[in-house]
Amino acid sequence: MSGHSKWANIKHKKGKADAERGKIFTKIGREIAIAVRDGGDPAINGKLRDVIAKAKASNMPNENIKRSIAKAAGELGNVNYEEIQYEGYAPGGVAVIVSTVTDNRNRTASDIRHIFDKNGGSLGTNGCVSYMFDNVGMIVIERKPGMDEDEVMMAALDAGASDVEVLDDSFEVTTTVSDFSAVRDNLEKAGYTFLSAELTMIPQTTNEITDPETVEKIQKMLEMLDDLDDVQDVYHNGDLPEEEDEDE
């Protein structure tokens, strides 16, 4: 199928809320704080290098990135961020994974449980749905006028990519987790512009939901999760109709 990115739908990239740059930068700042634990030099800290690439793809200015690294290095003794993953089901049996970075696990667990319960979902135990997803690297290259499809695909595959999907406005490059950094570096050096570059989770199969009421409940639940400051990413296996204002 040409033109439609199922991955973008699955990952549930927020439209209105994620347009708030400050919120994105705050979340990336927390990822930087986690990565800096392994050192503040991206030349030798691969995880930090990956987060910086994600920050740049989100149009985070270099000064903000440098400031976040310096701030994280200075605050490590004061703020103890930890990465916690929550798993469960949304209405319609849709599997949901919520990736968080928090300095208060009790607050975060309570907030997420409340959102699942309020919207007819059920929070489960670790591992209850994650086996349905694959961890991959995803690099989305902006498709500019005049770009040669074959040339981009060959460049990505030569760089070590697992797969390339050609869409109307972009190229979605999938990598293994271990190859992600090298593929991203090679494509960056080749001059390609990224719309996003990050490690993510994609479902092995999808669960098509067509009932309008169920779709509305799921979308409301996903939006509420996304709006939590502690939430970094939300993944699900629901094949949902595209929202009318998705491209606005």
C-alpha cells in the first residue's frame, strides 16, 4: 500500500499535543538525563548519541541540547529518573505499551492506572503484551522533490538497514536495534534529512477496530496517556481509522 504509514498510526504520534515544542523538549531532556549516566560525551556514549539524533529530528536547537546535557550532568545527584514500562489493554482488546521516565514511580503508576481504568482498559503485568511487539530502529527520511527512490533505498540498505518502505512524503527505514546507530550515522553523513530517528516498538500483528464508540474510547485513552509528563512513548497494536484532523 502506498502513501499510508501504518507505523505512524501505530506509534500514535500526537498531533495537537506534540505540536507543543516545549513538551517535546522536556521529554527529550529526561531521556538525555537517563543517557548521561553513561557519560556526557556522545562520541563514546552511543545511547546519548541516539537521543541527540532524536532531539535534532524533533528540531530541538543545539543550544537546548547542550544545555540539557550540562543540566543532566549537574543534577544526577539530585534527580533520580528511572525508565519504567507499563503494559495492558485498551478497549477492544488492543494491546498497549507505555514507556515512561519518572522521578516518582508511585505517582506515575497511579496516573497510568487511573487512565486505563477510566477509559475501559486494564493495566496488566510486565510481559503481558510486549511479546507481541518487536524492538526496532525507525528512521524516517523526508522525501524531497526529485529524490530517486532506488538511490535512497540502496543507500539505506548499504548502510545496514533491514527494510525500506517508500511513502508519498517519506521513506521509512527499519533497522535492528544493534544496527540503528550505524545506519543513522551513515545516512546522516550521506546528507539525508530525518523527520524522526529513534528506537521504537512495532506490533507483529494488528487488531482492526471499526466500532466508532470503541475507536473513540481508545483514542481518548491514548491522548490522555500522551499528555502525562512522565510518558515518553505510547505503542499499541490497534489498526484504527485515521482521525480527520490527523494531518492538521
